[in-house]
Amino acid sequence: MTIISPNPTKLSENVDQFTILFRPHIKALYRIAYRWTWNVQDAEDLVQDLALKVMDRVHEMAEIERLQPWLLKIMYRRFVDIYRRKKNSPVLAEYDLPEDGGSLVDRLIDSNGPDNQLYLNQLKTILRQRIDELDPDQKAAVMLYDAEGFSIKEIASITETKESTVKSRLHRARSHLKNNYSWEPFINPVRVTD
């Protein structure tokens, strides 16, 4: 039996080409993965898993005109698979809020003073909890559309659904975020009287 070893020169060329194609998208992929998972380690794992999946597809990657949506489509499928596996698992991980900032709320709200810090921290917590309650399809649609600026058509391509389905997911997700919770952290305050 003869074992054929891979050509080291050919392997090196593939790795170099993969690096050239994949590297420009790492930050955007990580940012999106983080918004889907709200966890640094899970986001890193998702991007690393994506890299491992597409590393052998260098020639296919080189032929794709817009590589980022193609990469997102593969990462989205993996995210949904992981979410469903965790949801059905008897072992539940503890919810962990990252403290490194850079969240969607940070970008949407301008905090100019320490008096707003408590309110903003509570709002961040509420928003993350509400987004975590969304199913993975709704969560992906909201993050890709509202946070990343992808069009409905691009999201439909990434998630392999119809544009009307993406619009429906966005509507249901936004309704859930807007209507199912009081956004005021100090609702019905008790006033102290003499």
C-alpha cells in the first residue's frame, strides 16, 4: 500500500490564497457572530468553525464575486445548528453578559455623562435579553439588517429564504422587541413622602 503525501508547495499556495481571500472578512464575520451569540468565545468558535469549513474550498472562494454574503450563509447555517443543539440539550450554559462594550446599544445611544450610565446599562441588559428570546432566524435577520446594514435581498440570499420571509421575520422580531416589555427601567417608582 502506497501512501501519497500532499504536495507541500501546493498546500502552501492554498493556505496563502485562503488567507488572502478570508482575512479581509474576519472582523465583519466576528462582529456578526458576536451579535448573534453575545459571547466572545462562541463568536470566535463560530468564525473558526467557518474558516475550517471553507479552507478546502479555496478555488470555489476565488470564483465568488461577493465573498462575504457567501461566508455569512455558511456561518448562519452553523449558528442555527448550534442554537438548536443547545436549545435541545439537557445541559444549559449560564447566561454571560460580556463587559467589553461595543454592543448595538453603544452605537445607537450617545452617552455623555455618568448620570446616563445606569440607565444605559439597564437598557443594554434588557435589549440583550429580549434579543436572546428571539429564535435564531429572527435574531439573524435583525442583526444583519439593523446592525450590519444588509438589504432584504442580501439577507434572503444568506438565509436561503424568500424576501417576504425576511420581512416577516424582521416584523415579528421588532414587534417582540418593542411590545413585549416595558423599556423604562424605573417604571412606577415609589415616591418617598414625609
